[in-house]
Amino acid sequence: MPIVDHKNLPELPWRPKYRVWPIIDETGHVDCILHYGIIEPNGGAPLHAHQTDELIVVLEGSLQGVIGDTAEVINSDQTMVIPKGISHSFRAVGAKPAKILTFFPSKDGMKNTVYFEGKPPKTYNKESGT
């Protein structure tokens, strides 16, 4: 049985003000992705869409989230439920960092993401050469 030791996770190069650690990430054991993230105030992800569903669980702090044409504040103990193909973005709001879990039901959830604003995270820029 695979056990993930959170204290020894490698940090992925991501975005300014947005740090990410893969809890479950292409290990070969399961077909999903789970990332732990810390987003500093005003940090986040630009408008984009995935070819798979995404869940973002806010553990601490708050996010300003946009899903399609709807913008809302997502607080701790709330989850953004993002259907595949729907454009979305989010940023941390308030004085403290937001701590989140991001779940994709397939291990290639981040691949083939379309960015309407900005660029992919640094980890994916390396892979695509952009």
C-alpha cells in the first residue's frame, strides 16, 4: 500500500505567489492527481480550461473564483467544482495565504489545458518548451 509522506514532498515549480506540492502525481499507483498548494494574497491561476473535471478544496483562507460567467468568494471548508471544458480562474484574497487541495480525476488532468490568459505553470512550460 503506497503511503505518501507529506513532509518529504518535492515542490513543483509553479507560479509567483503560488507554491505546489504533488501528493499524488503520476506515481503509477492511481489514475488521479492531488496537489497541495499555498497561494499568497493576489496570487493564483489565470483564466484557463481543462479537458477533465477539477475540484479545488479551500482548507484555509479565501479565493476569488471565476467559473464560466460566475464570480464568487470561496472560503475555507468550501470547494470549487469545475466541470471539464469550463473556463475558470482563481486568486487568493484577504491578508493571509490560501491553502488548497486540487484534485483531478485523471493523472493527465493538467495536460492539454487551454490558457485564455497568461501561461502554463513553470513545470508545464518546461515540458512544452514555451
